[in-house]
Amino acid sequence: MQTPTLGPSFFTPVSSLPITALKTRWYMCVIVNLSALNYPDVVPEVWTHLSTHLLAGMSHEEKFQVVRMVREALVKSTGIVGAAKVCFECFGDHYGE
């Protein structure tokens, strides 16, 4: 099975969302679904987009909250779909803040 490639148009829907909470939820759902579908190689691309387009304009506490939500979603999805192949190293400097 070939790893999918996400083009710029993939991220168009999140750009049109009006509030940060909805954008955060969109990224969280995408990351969890990619993990569940065994496409962990694509998660860093989504995380990079999240980091540059959403986290960059947030305070330290807001970044921490988003990272915590994504991490919690990945952990909870493990009970449904099994252990994810995604490692937390892909979250770079934002992991564990």
C-alpha cells in the first residue's frame, strides 16, 4: 500500500473554519484518522501545517492545550483501533511543553 500525499488543497477546508476551536478539532480528527488508517508517515505533514498555521499565533498555554487534546485523542483512539504507529517525536518542540 502506498503512502498518500497531501496536497495544498487538502488543507483548504480548515482555512475556511471561522474559529480556532473548530480548526483544532479538524486537525485532531485528521491526525487520529491517519493514525487509525496506518498512515503515520503523513502525520508529521499535518502536524507541520498545524504548527505553522495555528500554533504559531497562540500563547504557550494555548499550544499546550492543543497538544494535550491531540495526544489524548490518539491515546483514546488506541482502545478502538489499536496501537498507533505514530511516535510522539513527530510533534517536535511542542510535545511535552
